[in-house]
Amino acid sequence: MLATKPQVVETLDTAKLELYRLIGEGYKAMQEGRTSTIDEVREKLKKRREERG
């Protein structure tokens, strides 16, 4: 069971980093006055998930 804990922590850390990156990207876009539709954001996220495999 100890062998699975590092993988879970690593997955959570990766997910947190991705979330923070997306929040930062969104904040920067707001400051610049850029907008995206919900469909554009969904498509962008879908492509990223496919790239990660």
C-alpha cells in the first residue's frame, strides 16, 4: 500500500499545478480583455487531455 501513495500524491500535485496554471491563464486573459466561449474552453481542455494521454 505504501507504493501507491506516492503515485496518488504525484497525480494530485499534477492536477493542482494544471488548475493553478489554468487560473493564471484565465486571469491574464481577463486583464488583457480577451474572452472565450464555453465551447472554446471545453475544446481546449479536451485537446490537452488527449495530449497527456
